[in-house]
Amino acid sequence: MNVKTSASIILAALFLISCSNDTSSIGDSVMPVSDELTVFSGTYPAVSRSIAIDTPLLTKSAKCYLGRYTDPETGTFTDAGFITEHLCVEGFIFPDSVLGLDQFRFSDEIMQQVENSRYYSACLRLYFTELFGDSTNSFKIEVWPLVQKLDPGTKYYYDFDPSTLIDTSSKPMVSVTVSPTNFVVNDSIRRKTQNYYNNIYIPLPDDFAKYILETYYAEGGKEKFADTPAFIDNVCKGFYIKCVQGDGTIVTVDKTSLDVYFKHLMKSYSGTDSLASSYTSFIGNEEVLQVSCFKTTGLDGLLSKTDETFLKTPYGILTEVTLPIDSIINNASTVNSASVLFKRKNPAQQPFIVRASETIVLLRKKDLSSFFDKVSNVNNITSFAATLNASMNEYSFTNISPLIMTSANDRRKWIEEQGLIDDLEGHAAYAAEFPDWDKIVLVPVVAQTDATNNVLYYDLNQSVSCARLKGGPDGDPIEIKVIKSK
């Protein structure tokens, strides 16, 4: 019987072996001494710490965020705004004529009907189903039109500076105080109307509505509305929407709508012309470019804590863990399993509790940027996902042994390529060249799924979340439970 054959028998028997810190040996009675397989079980401590997200991470999400929030538990402050483009459907048309433009003339009878009324208007609506904080809070926002469009070939990261796309020497198009709760709409309508979609209403200058209409009706104007790229290039490059005052609320925006209202003639059933009021919408959603922009301050106090670690979003703090790889692989040819738990501390009571991220991924620190740049799913070799077990208050990774073995093998191959010896000196040379080789990070994420709930990829969690984990340099060590063989 060779080692491969006996290994399958022994691994099947592992379920009957109790794990302890003692080294045990099995199989003496079923195989010759030359084929002896020794199985070890043990628990190895790892050290964790909080780290700021100083690596640029790709901003990609079907949602955008707007508002400001100071966390009363941690004292951190988050400021969220976003940039969005807008769709123009192919074959888009306005009516043959609209009221209020110089090139169109209407009868005196029609003009009397609209005397002292607005001919046209425009607004932005920010539609949302979720928010964090107080829904009745008021905050002041500014709307800036883009003078330079987003580049579809550029990767935009969370630290992107929107000022490069707007004219900072001018004033914003709009500066207005809004609230997530639209008090203009009756409360019974908001609560009881099945199809009511919560939205923040932002009026735009009438001149902007006139500009949209005049652009369409000018010579060659219809071509500028032929499709979305033409509309973005020639009519509206997009908007930067930022919060400049207020605290206590961050809204998760599902989509934005640029609405243009106008009056025009419409043929009635009798064949006579009548005046009609209409509007058209240009939608901003995941089908066009959207960039969320975050600023988070007050993190130093959390980063300095040594008896616990944090997972804080948006764009805040991750937990780094240094794996004891050398101790784990010592006297072993294979790491069969390695499980690790990350226990969460219960948050303090507060009016609006900052919840922990429902899902996190564990991956090698060196893969952090590429994982999100490539819009990745976990491979269960160097990256893994776990959901929060609410009853146990923990994140559990049942087997990260492939990551441990991959990290050790990568080091061995590099040492061989350099003509070095796989000993302490060779290990030191590798660690000097790749200081993060034995480090993993925990990252809060949101799973993007298909119609059957299969995970397609993971986005960085951009919502307000915070998990306090046991650990830290001076806190409880992270325990890695290992079964290995030789």
C-alpha cells in the first residue's frame, strides 16, 4: 500500500479523531514503516491589528451614497457624495414644438391659458429604499454640472477628487436644503401607496430646462439625443452631488432621474389642438458611469486600539492578521485543514445602531487591490467569504489551508529561483522582499448575485457599518485550529 492509498483511508478517519494540542500518530498497524502517515492537530495563535485602507480600491456599485454621519460610538465622521451620468434611450424624441422657445409660435388662445405660468422646469430626483440615520433629518447639498465627462476607460477609486471634473471657479448650479422624508407628500401616501418610491427632490434652474430643450430643437440637435454617448458628449456630461452641511443621515441612492417638464400641443380625439403638460426623464443607474466619493475622518482613535480590531465602512478600517505559517507547516508535508473564527464584540446602545457588515472576505493582503479591480468572486484558495452568524456573533472560515499552503509554496519557489537555501536565511530574504507574504486582510463586502441568487462577484461594502472584533496586539489572540500530516 502506498502513501496515496493510505492517505485516503486516514483522512476518512480524521472525523473520528479528537483535536487537541497534543501530537498524535495513527496508522502503525495498517501500513509498513516506510509508508507511515503521521497526523498532527493543534491550535496556533495569530496576531491581528486594525489598518486604514491606504490602498486605492475600485469604486464600483449599482448604488450611490449621499449624506454625512458622525458615529457616536467611535467618533468617526463620514462624508458621502457621488457623480452620475444619465441615460438617453435610442430613438428619443421631444414633441414637434414646445411652449417658451422663440422658434415656436402659439395662438393667442393657447398663450392666454398659460399666462403667468412656467413654461418649463427641471429637477433631479434621488430615489432610494434604504438610508442610515434619521429619515427626517435635513441637510444641505450642492449640485455641480460636470464640465469634463467621466472616462469609461479609467478606473475610479474611492479617493477620487471630483474637483477635477467641475468648474470650481464658479458657483454650484443648485444649493438647497433637503430631507429624505418628502414632507410635501402626504404621510398616508408615503406609507400606504404601494408604488410610492421614496425620493429626494432637487429643483434645477429653469434656464437648464430651457437649455435642454433649445439644444434638441437647434439645427442638428436631434443627433445629440440619438443615444447615451451622444447625450453625454453633447448635452449633459453628468452631475456631482455633494453634501455640504448637516449630520446624522446617509442615503443609499438606487438611481437618479433628471426630469424635464414642458408644455406642448397635443391632438385631441376631435382633431383640435389642446395644450398638454408632459415631462421626460433621463435616468442615472448602473448602466452608466457612477462614482461614489467618500471622506472618513476620526479613525486615529480606532487604529490606536491594541485590544481589539475593527471592520469599518465606508472606506475606513480593515483587520489585518499575520498568520503563523512557519509554525503551522513545521514538521508537516500537508496542511489538511485550518479553521479560524473572528468573534465580534457587541456594540454599545445608541439611537441608530451601526450594524456589522453581513459578509466579509478573507484574502491575502497583496491581492487586495487586484481582487476588486478584477471584479472577483472568491476562489476558496487564496480568498474566502463568510457571513455573520448572528446567534454566535462571529465570522467563521472553516478551511483556509489552501491559502497557507499556497503562501508557503510561493516562498519555496522564489527561494529556489534565487538560488538560495530553504532555511532561516532564505526565509529572511523572502520576508525582506515580500513583507506582506504571511498577512491576510478581512474586508467587508456586498455580494452581487444573479436571478437564482448565485454570487457573481463581491463589491466593497460602501454602506455605514462597523464591526468590533476580538483580537489586537494586546488582546485575545486569533486561534487557528489546524490538522496537518506528514
